[in-house]
Amino acid sequence: MISHRAGVIPFCFWYFHLALVQCPIHSLRYFYIATPGIPAFPEFVAVGMVDGVTVCYYDSSTQRMVPMQRWMADNLDQRYWEEETSLARMAEQALKADIEILKLRFNQSDGVHVFQRMYGCHYDDGKATSGSEQYGYEGADFISLDLDNMRWVAAVLQAVPTKLKWDRFDSQIQGRKDYFTHECTDWLKKYVQYGSSTLGRKVPPEVSVFLSNSSFSPAVCHATGFYPDRVMITWKRDGAEMQEDVDVGETLPNGDGTFQKRVVLTVSPEERKKFKFTCEVAHQSGEPIIRTLTEVNGSTHLGIITGWMMTALVTVWIMSE
């Protein structure tokens, strides 16, 4: 039976693709990751996130679920954290056993393998609720729950036996649907109330536009330092929104509780001379921010690259704590 808590991994270990959708007003997401075979790294990690903010953490080295926000520690008693720890330990054993099964299905030997589970719920201003659950193996989608049709969807051939087995348990699928629309949402509302001062804040993005060093001269629009994580970045040519030659990156967390996102536009030097290219960043913290693509000097470009390097270093430091 699915639990209302648990969790897993920081963003740098999101190996399998999660469908990009318009972010809801409030979301609760739990991630598990089992990674046996990586030296000096826990074989299992669990992380819970509310509105993209990490609220709890567990790994196989410490064997304890701990709060990651002061407002979680202040509002939830010791019994809660003991239950969380027990649930995380059970999940750890389950995912490790699953990896052994999957190694046989994929005809693999011992070594480094990655198995993930993500599930959670969201609600829009208290008026609508929904949930999702999916698994990934070795950097690819494995199986996911289709709540609308009350069935599991296998992403690869090796997931078909799991789908056939799980589809037979109608009561468990119904239980998951009930959980997502009631219990999960109830806990989400509590967490949002506990962390209202943090989760309710609005921090505007810092926006930079620059040219990347490559033969295709892609233009990069980089927004960082914003909260919450919902942001819309649009490239425009002479005021018209561009749909082609645009690569939208994922929204990623910074080390300070804010987020970053970049959108890359492939544009030739000839096009840059002929048209005016602008990047528009819309965020609920205020009016849209518009930046114009211009030729940038080496020092400006170096400064932006240094910023990305610092973000990576901060992320590595947080993971090593």
C-alpha cells in the first residue's frame, strides 16, 4: 500500500525524463532512488519536496528520516519522524529487491544500476487535485500509472510483466487514486500551512542573454534566483514568438532554495544581423522581464559561465553534506 510520505533524490540524479507540465499552485513530490555499486555514495536516498523545496531527507547511511526545513521540525513530533524512518527503510529494501529482478530481465551483471520511483499530488488553489506515480530504470522511463484509465503503462518491453501483474490488482489502483485525491492532498495543505512564510514568498528572476561558444552560435536565455519555480521563458523574433529551433531546459534548483532555467535558441550570425531577438521571462513575482540579444564581449560571457560553475559547485557541496 502506498505511503503518504517517503522520497528521494536531488535534481542532479533525475536520470529519467519526467513529462513537463504547467506547474500547479502547490505540489507534493516524493522521490526514491536506489543506486547500488557507487563507491562512497548511499545505496538508497529518499527526498520529499513541497513546491520544489526539500522538506525531508533519508539515506541508507544514516538510516533516519530528518526534516530539512525548520517549519517541518517545529510542527511535526518525534512519532511522525519515526514513522517516516520506518517507511523509508521498507522502501529501501523494496527497491533494492526490485533491482535484482530488473537485472535479470535486462540480462545485466553486477555493477552500478539506478532505479527510481516518483509519486505525489498537487492542488490548484484548493479547487482541483491530481496525482502521479512513475518509475525509471537506468536513465529511462520504465512504468507509470495512468489514473484516468486506471491502468499501468509499460514504457519498455521489460516492464510488461510488471504491468500485467499490477493491472490485476484493481483495488490497489483505486487505493492509489483515493490516496492522491484525499490523503496526499490533505498532507500537502498542512505542509503549505506550516511553511507559509517560506512557500508564499515571491522572488523575481535575474535574467541574462548571451551567445554560446559553438559553430551554430546558439543564443541562451538564462533565468536564475527565482521562487516559486513556475516560470515561462519565450524567445521572440521581431516581436513574434518562436516555436522552432528552441530547446527548453528543465527548471532546476539552486543551492539557496531558488530555481534556475535556461532556453536555448539556435540562430545564425546572418539572422542576428537581420532580425531583433528578445527573450521574455514571465514570473508571478512581477511584470515580465525582457532582454535583447546583442553581441557580448568575452568578460560578460565569462561571468555567466562562472555563475553556472558556482551553481554546480554548490550542488556538489550540498550533496556531500
